[in-house]
Amino acid sequence: MKSYDYVIVGGGSAGSALGNRLSSDPHTSVLVLEAGRNDSILDPFIHMPAALPYPIGNRLYDWKYESEPEPHMGGRRVYHARGKVLGGSSSINGMIFQRGNPMDYERWAAEPGLERWDYAHCLPYFKRMETCLASVDAWRGGSGPLVLERGPATSPLFGAFFEAVQQAGYPLTDDVNGYRQEGFAKFDRNVHRGRRLSAARAYLHPVMHRKNLDVETLAMVTGLRMEGTRCTGVDYVRGGRLRRSVTAGEVILCGGAFNSPQLLQLAGIGDPEHLAPVGVETRVELPGVGANMQDHLEVYVQYAARQPVSIAPWLAHHHKPRIGAEWLFARRGVGASNHFEAGGFIRSNDDVEWPNLMFHFLPIAIRYDGSKPAESDYGIHGYQVHIGPMYADTRGWLRIRSTDPTEHPAIQFNYLSTETDRREWVEMVRAARTIMGQPAFAAFSGGEISPGPSVTTDEEILDWVARDAETALHPSCTAKMGTDDAAVVHPDTMRVHGTEGLRVVDASVFPFVTNGNIYAPVMMVAEKAADLIAGNTPLPPLTDVPWYRHGRGDPPYPPGDPRNEAWDTTKHLPSAASVSRGVEERGERS
């Protein structure tokens, strides 16, 4: 039986970052166990950005989870893709890089014990992990392993979109990950030189040569080795057949919001009321394991295009050899982009302090899995926005069904179960229609395809969302950090409460889901956790870095920017007030 200082369970986003950082000490031995297969550089479905629909639903790349029947969505099950490959979901996601709003981390810090997880403490780790090619400043890093390219957004449809948001009364911003998130801009992406840059490619592959780092794929952990409340190692199956065990000074769960709480529950760490019915004896009573589940739901508001300006023709089979050749030999062309190149964040009404609605614009009408709507009178061309509220107050749960570690746990999110969530969805759809109905799109719009003109009332909108919405693939918060009775992980050590030698580092430790795609916050948590686990002095907080928040009289651009001289600070940024009542409000534009 081999022994390591650290055994990292999960070679996904957080596991890749920890594998790199913890093995940087040559005297520390690290083993990373990934249940999926290797992310071969020869596999175009992983590394070609435009090929992102192919892994979804494919058993070779995707663990293929499903929710329990959602009671407020007509009892239908919602499909959840999870990466089944080294790099985890960062190897199959949409490659959109969004930190969330600074106020997300202020909200975290207001929770018991999380004072050192505010924006000032998190920003140094966001900067350390990235190389932002668009700009390096007080908010953005320039020497990290995650190289970020900003979407070119050169299609005339993107131009119409940016003009339309301003016509609707919303501002542009320079960088949604910088001084001001509120507004619309080109997006940062985990795409470098025409290829997906997953966490595994950014963090693990460059250090695979280290003698103190072992990485095993096709290695599914089946259980934690426990002596009382101390975790001493793990049992796992290699290649589906070879049973192995390994001892560890520390075991770090990085399996994500589904697998980390599942392993805890299998080890008897959780709520006795949920463990006893499946025959698991409670070892450590922690009711928060599997509770507090949060996610983002999204829909596609789609339009037909009267002009041949979308990328739809490239989906034809006879174009695929050319796309593949251009990407393979030159890393350019249609295959070199994820096509989620722009979008933005707004507030649904003036009672909201920071943005709570998100938009992703796409110059084609297509679903995330690659399926297309029926052709309109104008043919195959179209465009769309992916939209959804970011802070739903709905809460779900995860529970193991049996003692079989290969059986997916039961998961339920309770989407649309609260009055606030339903109200924000109506505001969301109405705001999207206001933007997409502006004169800037007049030359292109062939009419709304989905949900279509028959969906107008609040009730019809909610019925459509219940029928049509998909997960945005951001499950989180199922083993939250904190020191209250519902907390699972200590925020200063990442240790599971009541245990020794056992930690969790992934999206499950979020106390609240962030505003935007969660890949960047997961990587930040992993970077900070690496210092906490290794005993390094944490990076000092950057307390002198401001950020924009509505209602404080802040200028639209960072302090010192000459463009602020033309700004009247007595007037706030354009608001989204009363969009749910169909009232169009105008404000000063930046």
C-alpha cells in the first residue's frame, strides 16, 4: 500500500490546481485520482472550443446526472452534465470565465467565520491564477497559469447587441471581471491560441514531470478509509477492475458539488436521518452535508435572422472537414472559438444593490447540446441570448441512495419554488425582450422563435421556463464553509468539521453561488486553499482596490480614468427598474 502526504480525490478544476500547488514543495508527495479518462491532446472534442456540444450527453466524457422530478417544473427531470475526464467539467464546459461580483464575496464574509473570504482577501488569488491578455491592472493578473483571451465579437450581430443594450438604457463596461461588473462587454474565455485551456492543461500537464506528483486516471474512489473520525486514506478501483488502497497524511475531496458530499455520506459523515435509511452508520453528525444545494437555471430567447449573418451554415456536415482542418493546422476559424464572446449583467429592479441577471449572447440559434430550433421563414439563420437569475433563493439537496459508490446520488434543486425566484424570472425574460426588441436589431430580426409571441403574461412566461429551462451547470454549496450549525468545512483550514485528515476544496464549499459561471471562483478557492493547507502565509488582502456598486455615486470607470470627467456623479447608472411591469426607463449612459 503506497503512502502520500496528500491524496486529492478528483482531477477536475480544483484538484488540478491543488495538485500543482501542493507538489511545488519537492518534499511533499501528492497523488491525484481522477475517475474519468485522460484528456488526450489528440481528442478534438475536448480541445476544439467550438466542439463543446459533443461531449454533453456522451458517456465517454460526461457522468450524465439527472435531478429527481422537479416539483415546480411539471415533475420533469433536469439533465446535469459533469466532466468524466482529467480536468473535470473544465474540459467540457463553455469556457466562459467570470469571477462573479465583488459583493458576492462580501456576502460570503458576512457568514460566521468567513471574515477572511471577502473581496479584498479573494482578489489576490484571482490575480495570481490568471494571465489576462486584454489588460493587467489593479484588478487583473498577468503571470498566472490560466491564460484568458477576450472574445473578438466581430460579427455584426454582436455590434447590434451592444448598440441595443444601450438603446434599452443599459451601459457598456470595460471588463465584467474588473472594476465594474454591471453592464455589457466582451467576455474573457479559457481559450488560448485557438484551443481550450482546461484546468488540467493549465495546472497539471506542465508539472507532470515532478517526481513527487502522481496522477492516475480511470481511478474511481469507492470509499474513505476511516479510523474513528480520522481519515487515513482511500480505497479505489482502477480501470473498473483493480481494487487498490492508499494511505495519506491528508485526503482532500475535490469531486465537486455532487461527488464530495456523496463520499462524505458514504463514510458516515452527514445527517443521520438520511444515512440510516440506506444502512450507513453515522460517524460524524453534520446535517449540512448535501444540503444548501444551489445552481443557475437558464433559458434561450431565440430569434430568426433576416440576413445571412449567423454562423449557422457552418454546422452543415460538408463544412466540418474544412473547420477541422483550419483548426488542426492553424488553430483558427470557426472551430477556434466557443462563440460565447459577449454578454453582461444587470439589476432586475432598483431595489437590487448589485447585478442579479446574466446574459450570454450567441450569434446563432442553438441549444447547449447542439440541437437547433425549427427553421423559420427566413431559413437557418438566427441568434439568441442565454439568460437567467443569479441569486435564486431556492435550496435543494443531495442524498446517497445506497452504499454503492457507483450509483448516482439523488439530487433535487427545487427550481422555481420561491416567490422571489419566479418574480426574477419574469423580470429576466421581459428585460431580455426589451433589449432584443430595440431598433439596433431591426435590420436583422425575423421575429422571436422561442418562447414566441404567444408567451406574454407572467403565468405564460413561468410555464415556458418550467417546460424549457436547463441547468447552466453550476451546482454548488453542498458542503458549505462556515462555523454555524449548517456548515461542513472550516473556512480557515478547509477541514471537515469533526474529522481529522479530511478536507474539501471545490464548488461544494461555497456558502452562496456567485454571479456568473462558477469556474473562476472554484479556481480561486483552490488557489487560496492551497496556501491554507500547505501552511503558507496567505496572500495579503488588497484593501485599496475599489469596485463599482450602484447607488454610491461611483463613477462608471475606475478612479483616475479621464473618461470620468464627462460623468455627472449626481446621476446613477441606467437602471432596470420596473421591467417586469413593462415600463421602459432611461438613464444617463456612460
